[in-house]
Amino acid sequence: MKPRSIPAGEFKQGCLAILDEVAKTHRPVVVTKRGKPVARVVPIVADAAREEEILASLRGHGRMLVTEREFLRPTHTLGGWDLAES
């Protein structure tokens, strides 16, 4: 979605309404001075949603370099772990 661009003076006059619009529509707003971008107002994404977005982009792109058994094997004997190969 392409961000809407507004002059700084317009942003100053309608700041609270613009913030409400960004929160509601999730559409960013670019604030300009003399036609040049100086700031971007973007919606906040909840941490859980952002985490899911990152994980979704990574799914299917990784691979194990060791066996699952080796990966899950404890690295020490603390807590009574038996490291003997079975």
C-alpha cells in the first residue's frame, strides 16, 4: 500500500486526526517539507503479529545440518542426563 504524502503544515494542523487515520487504516503517511520527505508515520504492529510475520517469511528456508537426534542431544551431564548412544 503506497503511503499518503502530506505537507508538514497540514500534518501540524491535523496531527491527531492523521494519527487516528494511520491507526485505523494501517496506511503510512509521509510528511514533507518543501516537497521533500522528512518523516514517516507508520502504524504500530503488535509484537506477536510481527513475530508471526518474521517466522512466516523464514518458513521453508532453513535446513538441519545435523540429525534431529544430535540436535536434541544434551551437551552436558548435569541433571542426570544419559549421553550414552543407544
